Amino acid sequence: MTAIHVLRKRQTVPQAVARVLRAPLFWQLASLVLISIAVKFWLGAQSDPGGAIRSMGILAPLFAVALQVATAMTPVGCSVIPTLNGMLFPVLLAMALNVAGGLVAGIGMYYVWRRGERDFQIQKRLRALPQWARRFAREDLSSLIVMRMLPWAGGNISTFLAGAYHVPLRVHVVSVFVGSLPGAAIYALLGAGIVAL
């Protein structure tokens, strides 16, 4: 490799960083991560997070969904709030709140990733992946549902693929609803079980 090739490679890294920093998607994701971290620190600082939510009175379910959305819309994620819902509300209401939070977060991130496709040509980059990895980057309904059921990053990856591939919104909403039902039930039951101890 000649010195000119090395110099050209060095110039591309700062150019790539500058391109990322100019992209609105970068700042949107950075803002969401900061909000999520702030919510987590606020919850962690509460001696009784459930009491803080309960103190909202009739607005407590709406506040719980808003907290879940604030943390779920980021790679940071949070399972504390869906579990807390199971501790604070009747199980069926907690499940409904968990699904509602997942739906709102999933729809919000869907539009963020659609914008990301425009800014960063995500589809083109996904096509450049090795063959074995491309097998998992599928945008059909059943694949999105199964992906969403995977622990931790599954929901984020499913939403990422749906947004990047411009899957119709109705298909994405169905995948979020069906795919998040098991997790919503598990967290609600876990919270109810903790209270029962």
C-alpha cells in the first residue's frame, strides 16, 4: 500500500465522522439516548419509583407509558418500567400499558429509521453484509415478529429493519403488537409476582 493510499484512508475517516455529525438522525438518536439516561437516573434516584408514579393519580398510567416510551426508544432500553407497571397496576392493565408503550416507541423509532435510510442509505449497507448476515435482515411480517421476541435488542433490530426497508406502517404495527405481547405479559406478571412476595 503506497503512502498516497494511506493518506486517502486517513482523510476518509474525518470525512465520515463529519458526515455523521451533520446528519439529523445522529442528533435525534443522541437526544433520545440522553433523555433515556436522564429518566433512568431519575428512577434510580427515587427511593420509591412506584410511589413517584402512583403520586400522579389518575395520570399514573399515562405517565408510566411516557416513561416506558422515553426509555424504550433508545438502544439503552429499560425493563424496569414494564415490571414496575406489573407492581403498580392490575395485571391486565399493566399488560395493556406495556403494549401501548411498546407500540408508541416502535412507531416513533420506525420513522427515525426511515429518515436514517434517507441520510445513510442503510439498505445499501445491509446489502453489503456477508451472505450469512443478510439472511437475518428480512422485512417480512413473520421475521419481524420473531425478531421482536428475541431478548434485549430484538425489538430494536426489528424496528430498525422495518424503518430502513420502508415496510408499510400497518405491517410494522402488527409486528410490534404481536411481537411485544409475550414480553408485556412476562414483565407484568413478574411485577405482580414481586408484589405478592
